Amino acid sequence: TQILVLNGPNLNLLGTREPGIYGAKTLPDVEADCHAIAAELGITVRCAQSNHEGTMVDEIHAARDTCAGVVINAGAYTHTSIALHDAIAGTGLPVIEVHISNVYAREEFRHHSMIARACIGVIAGLGTAGYELALRAMTDHLKAGGP
Ligand code: DQA
């Protein structure tokens, strides 16, 4: 079983970008953690990051052939992208939305997600541990054969 961990715009800057909000770990640190958790869970992960909306759409489409589910931090596209919503809905893959920060404690423009209604669940505000929690939840979801 493989799960795609897809990070969106500006998440390549993790570790240096507003560390008070997003923490000290770099994206390679976070991805290494995902691989370690995957090994523990008996699954594999494919990690990808893009600053481009269309590339993220392509990644979600490609995941249909290679992955059983997707963990996505769509960054700012979360709040704007109907295209990402449609890609998630269109592939029918189970998707868990992750945010490192508590978007609900921040600016109003971060309070609405365009993609959440196409996702099976959302994790926000728990730091980069959110990716690990999402991988555990996705593994349970896939085992249960849930919707
Ligand atoms: C984020 C929250 C978004 O509002 C923001 O645009 C990001 C990161 C998070 O992980 O907390 O780029 O998705």
C-alpha cells in the first residue's frame, strides 16, 4: 500500500519560513519522518511538493495508478483552488487534508477550505506531527475498507 504525501506552495521553505508558525523542521525532515512512520505502519509513501497548482492536479491524477490514498497540505491553494477540489473528487481517492498551523486561529482568509468537503478528514494546528497522524488515520481507513 502506497500513500502520496503532497505538499503545496511555499512548503519547500519549511524550517526557515515563519518558524514560529510552521516549526523548525525542514521539508526533507518532515518527509523523512513520513518514511519512518510508513515503515512502522507497513506501508510506503511517495512524497511530492510543488508550488504550481496544475502540477498538484497532475500529482493527484497520477496517484490513481500508484497510491491508495493521499495526504495533502495544499498550502494557500487550500483556500482558493476549485481545481484541487475537483481533482480530489474526480479521482475518488481517499484524501486527508493537513495544516501545520491552526488555520482557524489565524486570518479570516484561512478559515475556509475549498478542498475539505472532498476529503475524508482534516488535521490542523498540531504542527508537523499532523502528517504522521494523517498517515496513521489513512492506514486505519484503508484497512477498514471505509468510504
Ligand atoms: C498551511 C496554512 C495555509 O493557510 C498556508 O497558506 C500555508 C500552510 C499550514 O500548513 O498551516 O501555506 O497549509
